[in-house]
Amino acid sequence: MRKLSRFRPVLGFIIVILFLLFVFSPQVRSILTLPESQRLVVGEKSRISIKVPQNLSDKIDMLVSHSSQSVFAQPGDPPIVVRKNRDSYEILALKPGKAEIKLKVLGYIPVKTIEVESIPPKRVILGGHSIGVLLQSNGIMVVGFAPITSSDGKRVSPAKEQGIEIGDLIMAVDGNEVKTENDLARIIDEKKDRTFNIRIKRGKKIMSIPVKARFCPETQRYRIGLFVRDGVVGVGTLSFIDPESQKYAALGHIIIDADTKEGINVLKGRIVGASVQTIKAGKPGKPGEKIGTFDGEDEISGNITKNTMFGIYGQMDKLLENPLVDYPVEVGYAHQVKTGSAEMYTVVNDNAIEKFSIEVEKVYPERKNGKGMIIKVTDPRLLSLTGGIIQGMSGSPIVQDGKIIGVVTHVFLNDPARGYAVFMDNMLSELAEEEEINEKVSTNY
């Protein structure tokens, strides 16, 4: 027994070494490094290669299990099938749904599970149109402090002294809802030097703060010492329109307040047509911009219902066309995007959509933060006009191999020719979420 116990540490060490050699062998690594999940468009194929000796390959099976189908798919067969070739396995997406593929040795020893989602093909109307954005916030945003100089020379800020902070949203005063800067100014004038309660929203918290206005000799009216803003206006680019629902997406990123750097909660808003009058070219360290005018008579018109991480969304009053691509284009998903040449659609003069060449330099399919692609403008004419990506270009759709794969979002400050783009997967997720909410609302009684 003593001799046996003396060899136990050596035996344990040998077992660990053998285990590590097994795990890090090329054959085992080829199995362990297979993806945990995979996404395929109906009709698309995926090839999985497992590098193991032929005598072991015959003992490995890939089986479809735990399948669930989309409500739009016909019942019956699973959404995917797996076919074994000589040195690989082929996965074919047959119809919308989800399934698990289990890799087993000797027919019963599970080694790996891959979740596969089969999604239906989708087509959208390509954007590229220049739009004017008029957005009113849900609440009046505090963007700064404006101290009041009283008659005795003292500088006071009543709202700040009571705890109101930059970024707070003023929702109501003494129970009366305020929607615009003028609403707030009128109520303060009516209250004069009486104390009133301001209901604010700070993050997810709602609180009531008592404030007493002070008379301002300079403006000859009562004030509480705040700079506020009730909305923003700007120029951007339409990304795409869903031809079935007439819902659109634009910009590719959230609209934030310039002072507070906070996203703006939407009360109401509209998009209208816009024409680009002047281009301010970008330089390293100094972003450029499109300078345009709004055209209320243009055929572009729609509401704004959401301001999200991936852009603004809403309903078009009527369908539009892209004069360069007058048919709905197929959506290309993150797993289909590759490095290489692509085209960007945007406006640089008046309201004419143009196509410009770009390069997809890097692809990060796993990213969900809106920075899934790094792109570079390669078109000589666009580089001479704008220096690359400029403000107002956000939302410009990107097409690769005839499919819309994403939209422009941000420029690299020190290299205007380069920037980020967001995948269509992210853009469509927000569109689907809105449609789901609308469907739930419409079925309530």
C-alpha cells in the first residue's frame, strides 16, 4: 500500500499530461473549436470540416434534435438538414426555425452541441436619401445652468441649489405637464416667487423637487437658473424601408443631446426631405459635415417613434424608391459579410443619391454594439469632396454583392476616410421589436 501511495502523484501527473495532449491535439481541437451557434438564411448552406482520422470519422455523427419552427413555416420536417460528405458535414437551411445539432461519438457519447437558427430571406427598399430630422424630447432636458444676478449683485441658481442636475428631464410643474421650453417659461412667470414642485426624470428615477423662482433684473422676468432644450434638428441619411409595413430606419446610431451627451427620449418627431447645399470636408481631428436645408414639400415624410442605439425608426407616409436601385434588395446578415469591396449610397449635392466605392476592412460578426464593421472610403471623388465620412452621412446604406449588409455609423476622428458600420442584423432587431410591440397593442381589448 505504501509503495502504491508513493506512485500516486506520478500517476496523477501522467494522467494530466495525457489529458492535455488529448485536448490540445489538432483532431480534438477541430471539434472543441466548432461554433456554439450558427445562423443561416433559408436556402443557404454551411460546411463544417472535422479533421480526424478516417477510422474515427466513421464513428462520428451529427444529428438534428430539439427543432422548433417559425409560426410562418409549414409543419413537418425540421428547419435544417445535415448531410455527411467525405471529409465534412453540410448544413442546409430549409425553412425558418431553430434546431440543435448534436455531435456524437459511437452514436451515443455527446461531444458538441451547435444551435442553428434558420431565418427567412428579407428584402427592403434601399435608402440613401438625405433627410431632415425634427425630434421633440419626452420632457425638457436640462443642458446647463444660467445663474441669476439679483438686484444686490449676488449670483443665484435656484434649481441647482435644490438639487436639479444637468441631464435631468423636466416632466411637469405642480402636476401640469410641460412639453416645450415656452410651456416651462409661461408657468414660471405665472408662479412668480411662489414655491412650486418640479417633477423630473433622472435615469429611471422619478422625483419631485420644490423650487422658488427669482426675479431677474436683466430679463425682467422670473427664472430658476437653467438652460433647457426640448428637442433637436439635424440632417442625416435614410437607411432603408420595409416595403410591407412602410416602416423605416435611419442614421444608424442614437441621437444624443450635444450638451449632456445623453440619448433623447422621443415625445414626437418627423423626418422630411432635405437637400445638401454645402459640404464641409473632414480633416484629421476635425470631422466634416453636410450642410443642408429642409424641404417640407418633398415626397419624403414620416414620423419618428423610436430613438435607439442603432438609429431612429418610424412610419413613412408613403413608400419611396431609390432611383439607382428601383427594386427591393436582399438583406445580407452579419455571417455573410466579408472583407473586400462594397458600395455606399448617399447624397453629397442637392438631393441626388449617388453610389460610392468603399472597402470593408474588418468584420466582427459577434459584436452587438453597432460597430461590427470597419470601413474605408476608397472612391476618389468622394474623398476629394468630403475627405471621407462626415456628419450627415450616418445611416448611408452599404451594399456588398447586391445585398444591403449595414449602414454607416461613426467616423474615426483621426482618419476621416475610415469609420464604423452597423450590421443589418442589429438594425432589423429594432424594427422587429417595434412591430412586435405594435402587434401586442393592437390585440388588446
